[in-house]
Amino acid sequence: MSGRRLPYPARGAPVAIRLNGRPVTAFAGETVFAVLCHEGVFALRRGGPGRPPRGALCGMGVCQECRVTIDGTPDRRACMTLVAEGMEIETDGR
Amino acid sequence: MAAERFEIAIAGGGPAGIACAAVLAQAGVPGLLIDEHPRLGGPGLRDAAGAFSPFAPAWARTVRAIRSLKKEALTVLPRTGLIGIEPGPRLLLAPEEGGLREIACRRLVIATGARERFLPFPGWTLPGVIATGAVQMLLKQGILPAADFVVGGAGPFLLAVAADIVRRGGRVRALANESRLADLLPPPGLLAGQGVKILDGLLRTLRVLVSGTRIAHGTRLLEARGAGRLQAVVTARVDKSGRHLPGTERVVPAALLAMGFGFTANIEPAQLAGCPLFFEDTLGGWLVQTDESLRTGVEGIYAAGEVTGVGGAEKSLLEGRLAGLAILEEMGRLDAAGRGEITRLQRKRKALLSFGRWFNRPSRFAAACRTNWFASLPDELTICRCEEVRLRDIRRTLAAGCRTPAGIKKATRCGMGVCQGNTCKGILQEVVAALTGGPPGGFPPPSVRAPLRPVDLGLLGGDTV
Ligand SMILES: Cc1cc2nc3c(=O)[nH]c(=O)nc-3n(C[C@H](O)[C@H](O)[C@H](O)COP(=O)(O)OP(=O)(O)OC[C@H]3O[C@@H](n4cnc5c(N)ncnc54)[C@H](O)[C@@H]3O)c2cc1C
Ligand code: FES
């Protein structure tokens, strides 16, 4: 874990999700990208030749660098998806 | 696929789209508001639940506008990407949950906002190098993504982000701004009546300085280093001609680099619709051409907000309202007071455009400066992150006599990947301009094609929905 949750008036209820098989508590209203940052998971997928690790860049839906597998569906943008109870997130950058 | 009909469709649920929707909904005009994100507000606002700076009244007004929307008879489609526009206008929409939707409308307002502008440097593809805007959005969601940061790039936004990181308990080990201090200071004309913004800027500077952050201007992000993820950032001073000064390199350890070089407009939907564009570097690059009432060159299509010039939330709110009023006027549904407001808004818009020019100018560099800068970048530098096109490939194609961004795109696949070139097509234009000695707006805007977002291509074939 490298990130920290700060006092935040609008934080939602806790939701239980799994990140690469590991149980993680997130909060309703958080984007998947925010939860990945909180958990210190920055390498999300592998790039082209040499398969270098890649992570989210723009945070606003444009760059497509934050694609992860969510509930079995590949290539979902972490920055455009809110967490939900029971969500399973898989990254490929490990 | 049968198209659903709406009197008015608004693409983009940021301040501009919301302000426009609020005007129309209050007048009882049935409209549709589309945004690809789950939450309204645009990237600058959607995560900022309640916690507004008293210095940002535009934010508070957008929130009020969002709340007022809920009471009106307006259809809001979040999590829905606009991926194509055909004459009519007819819109092709891609809901996040899959499938396609087609909308026919009498009038369309394009308010798709802006994205952050990036310039490449060695290591910019490392995980842990993220946009300044992304860091700010995380902070607004109440998450501090790391303990140690470097903030770098160009323009006035860097200081705002550094101040937010410090305020929320992070450490900014260095702020490296390629812009020079003199270019960042607002001209006196702009300061009149902006006392609150000036005070805000001074307080932010003070906060960053007091935290012990080194603020360096005329300083470049030379390299991001790390094994598998960012571990350190190398910065160096640059001279006025854009050459970095050997011996001034500093290696700064950090877990995250918040990086950005200003903003550039999301003009692609307007391009698809055939709207004429213009180029003004200090308003954000390629932009949608409009008249004073924000009508584009295509009948029935309006543009509002950052797409007409990158100028901040205040300008977007104003333009959203202006577009809404102009539409009501065309429909014969505006009284004298409304017409008076149109005139007032048109006048105020000019002042906000001047603010925009000040905001963008420090992140746009003189031709000679860019030439020296890009000439110094190494061959292995990745330009297109999706297709892994290197600077070497571009130099070779140039040397082979292909000297336009469009030609180089075809020859190298630069900008033909999954992000549709949204990250690198601006970079390619700048690199080619710099290496051939031309102006950045000297080439036609990069071409676009539907779908604007990756969708299952099978869906585009026929009657799949
Ligand atoms: C992190 C951040 C912080 C900021 N802080 C400030 C500040 O303190 N003060 C200030 O004045 N300005 C600030 N800004 C700038 C401010 O956000 C913008 O000036 C303003 O929001 C622009 O409003 P807009 O409606 O024109 O566009 P945007 O707010 O960019 O909204 C555009 C919307 O269109 C949507 N969209 C784009 N393309 C598509 C598509 N193809 N399909 C569907 N939807 C699409 C996007 O999801 C987005 O929600 C900030 C910006 C960012 C990113
Ligand atoms: S981080 Fe760029 S699309 Fe998600």
C-alpha cells in the first residue's frame, strides 16, 4: 500500500472488492483508478515490444493506459469506472 | 437501428454542458445530456464533493447548476460515449454497458472540454508518471496516492497541483516548470478585478514554499527513472533558446511524478461533424470556430467551453449559458431581458478569452526553442505509447522525405493505436514542426474517424442493438 485515505466528507460506504485475487476494502464513489493508487498498484498492463509495464496517465478517459480486467471483461478503463460491491479487478502489469 | 429523437443534445457534462442544459431545461425544452463518465461535472469538478475553495466561485455555481438539473425534465445519459456524428445531426452513442444507441436531434451543443497536454521525455511511459490533473482528481476524491512527489511540465497549473498535494499532507520534492517565471506572471491588465484569484495564487505559492519545496522555473523534466516504476526524476535548467544546461542536472527521488504541459481541446466530435476549426496556440491549439453566439460553421451545431478556447471553468460556464440562450433566441423563445443577457455575456467572454491566453501561453514555446529541445531528445524516446513508435522512426521517415504529420502517421502508425492518437497526435505535430522548422499550426489538424472510442467493431456493422 502506498496511498493514504484523507479525511473526506463525501466518502461512501465501504465496499468489498478483490484486486488480483486479494480482498480489498474500497469506498462507494471511488474510481477503480483511485483504489489502485491507494493500494500502490501503478503498473496496470504491459506495453508492446519487450512488454514494458505501463500505468494510468491522464486519469480522464483519454489515454487508454489504465485498461484493466473488471469482472472478467478486459480493457475497461479504471479511471472511468466506479467500484462496486464484489467487483473483481485484475491487472496485467505485475 | 431506429434513432431516438431529441430537440437538443448536449455532448459533455462539464461546466459548459451543464450550464447549457440548465438554461434549456428551465425553458422547458426537452434535451439530452451525454457524458462518458459516471458522474457529471467534468474532470475538474466531478470528484470535488462539497469541498470547494472559496476562491473558486465558478465551482460552486457549477454544483448549483448540477443540483438544479435534477429537478428539470432533462434526460441525462452518464457512462455513455459519443463515438460518431453523422449529418442531421445524428449521434452514435456507446453506453458503457455495451451496445450502441442512435440519437437524432435538431440541435447539438458540443461541450466535450479539454484534456491534458503531454510532451514526451525519456521515462514518461513508466508507471508512476501521471497527469497533474489525475493527481488533483485523486486528491479531490480524498486519496493521497503517494508520500513523495515531483511536479513538473509547464504552465501555471503545476503550482496549483503542488499546493494541493502539500495541503493534503504529501511532500513535493521539486517543482520543475519549463516555463519562465516572467511568463507566468499575469499582465497588469488581467489583474484588474481579479483580486481574489491573485490572493489565491499568492497563498498557494506561499504554501508550497513554506513546505520546503524547491520551485524551479526554466527547468526541464530531463528523465524519469526507475525499474518497472518511477523512482527518481532528473531535472535540468534550460537556457532561453531551449537548450538544457549541462552540469545543472539534479536527481530527485520520488514515488510519483505529476506531469502536464497545459491543456488541449477535445475537438474530435466537432471534427467528425465537419465543423470548421482554427489554430491558436495560446488558446490551446486546434479549436472549434464559432460566431459570437457560439454557432459553429455547421447548421444546428453549437460549441461551448474549452472546445472554443481553453480558458477555465468560468469561461465554460458562461459559454454554456450563452449557447443555451442563443438556441432559445433562434427558437423564438427569448424575451428582451434574455437578449440583453446575451450581449452582456458576449462582452464578458472576451475578457475570459484573455485570461485563457495568459493561462496557456507559458506552456507554448517559441519555434527556435522547440527545435533545440526536440532535437536533443534521444532516438529511443517513445512518442506513440499505444503503437510503440519511437522518435527514431519519425526521424527516419522525415529523412526519407515524408515531411507531414499525416504522412508520418501512415508510415509509422504513430497515433493509430487504441487511444486514437489522443495522447500523441499533438506531440507528433509539434515534433514534426520542430524538426522541420515550421510553425506548430502549419499542418492541417490530425484527421479523425469514428468510432472515437474503442468499441466492438462488430457492433458498427449492422442492426446489432
Ligand atoms: C483536475 C482539474 C482541475 C481543475 N481545476 C480548475 C480550477 O481550480 N479552476 C478553474 O477555473 N479551472 C480548473 N480546471 C479546468 C476546468 O475543469 C475546465 O476549465 C472546465 O471544467 C471546462 O469545462 P467544459 O465543460 O468546457 O469541459 P470539461 O469540464 O472538460 O467537460 C467535458 C466533458 O465531456 C466529456 N466528454 C468528452 N468527450 C466525450 C465523448 N466523446 N463522449 C462522451 N463524453 C465526452 C468528458 O467526460 C467531460 O466530462 C481544472 C481541470 C482539471 C482537469
Ligand atoms: S488513465 Fe487515461 S484513460 Fe484512464
